Amino acid sequence: MNAISKSANVNFFLKATTAAVSNGSAPIVTINKEKKEKVATGLPVIPRTSHSFYQNGYIRPIRLSSGPTVGTQISQQRLSHTDIRVPNFDNYRKDFLKDPTIKSSEYAPQKGNFAYFVAAGTTLATAYGAKGIVTGLVSSMAASADVLAVSTIEVKLSNIPEGQSMVFKWRGKPLFIRHRGAKEIEKEESVDLSTLRDPQHDRERVKRSEWLIVLGVCTHLGCVPIANAGDFGGYYCPCHGSHYDASGRIRKGPAPLNLEVPSYEFQDDLVIVG
């Protein structure tokens, strides 16, 4: 009898230990009344079924969902967060947008006017900024004050006697200013234009008939002609033999064009070139 009870106790102990799940508590000790011996029965046994699982000392229900094309999934119910406050933006909203009973078609014109105002303001600001940028770039590329001062020259005409020609430096080039007499003017105005290589009347080259102002640069290869010289009494380029008359027109030699007439204007007894 004792042997049977011992074997039964051993079998029970083995089964209990194989199915035991620890919950972190101390083992349960039972006392055998016949021998009054303490026998350790192992950890508490918690039944496990397909409808529950053990977590933190508690048995919690689970739900199984299965189908022919999907695997078994375990879903667990989540608790909703009721302590989160939803932000309120009413202080930033327009008054006509706070009323939920108003249809969108009723406040659309008001929203459209505001959008047009913002678009117009942005366009004006962009145009003004672009204007400032362009103005700055153009100003940076413009000539400075010292360069502009060199680009013009003032000559006092009373210092040049009649029949004489004087040379000045303007923009790095020689400038010829000739004070012509009445006979010289009459001679140049009577020239037949059909005989000229670069036809141009004398009155087209001067603003005052007594003053001839031309650049002293030969139109052939850029040499500097000599004043009051040549076959026609005007200018002569000794480099390749180009002859100009007293109106600066090419009359003989390889030069293809007349001497260049710069822009100038008269102010009383002064001439301003440039």
C-alpha cells in the first residue's frame, strides 16, 4: 500500500513539474500525514488552454483568428488614451470659419479676397527686390567718376589761331582741331562728291564751318597723320601714303574711309568733346 502510494506520489510529482509554469513565487511544500515528511510538490501549476495565456502572474484572455489563406494571429485589445488633449486653434481662425453651420460656398469670396491680397503683396515685394538687384548690377558695371572725367575734354577755341591745327589727347587717341579760314572753307565745300572714295559733303562733317574736329587716326592701319601736309593741304599719313583734305576726307592712298568725327558740342568759346 505504501509502495503504491509512493509510486502515485512520484508520478504526480513528475506530471506536475512538466506542466508547471513559474510565476516567480516560492515552491509549495506539502506534508505527508502518514510519514509526516515534507515533500516538495514543485511550482504552482497553472492550466494553459488555447484561450488564455499567462502574463505577470495573471491569466489573460486571447482571441484567435484563422482562415484558409491566412495564418493564426493573436490580437490584443489596446487601451485608448483619454488623457491626450486635442489642440484648439480657434484663436488663429477667422470668425466666419468658427461657425460649422456656414457652408464653404458662403465664405469662399472672403477667403479668395485674402488670397488675392497676399499674392499681390508678394508680387510687389518680389518686383521691388528684383529692381534693387538689377540696379545694383548696372551701377557696378557703369563707369566711375574718374573714368567719366577722362572721357570728355574741354578745349578753349580762342587759343587756336586761324589756319592752324592743334593736337589734343582724348581717350588715348590724338584729337585734331583745325581753325579753317574762309578760302579753305569755300574750297572744301566746292569739291565734287563723285570724285571722293567715301562721299561726304563738308557741311555734313562740321557744326561750325570754321572748325574741323576729327580723330587723328588713319583709317588704313591706325597710324597718326601729319597736319597741314599732303597733296590736298589737309593731313598726310607717311606710313602708307594716305592723303586727306582740309575736311578730313580721303583723297589719295590706301585708306578706305574718311577720318572719324567724334561727338562734340560748342558752349560759347569752348568745345566739349565726348
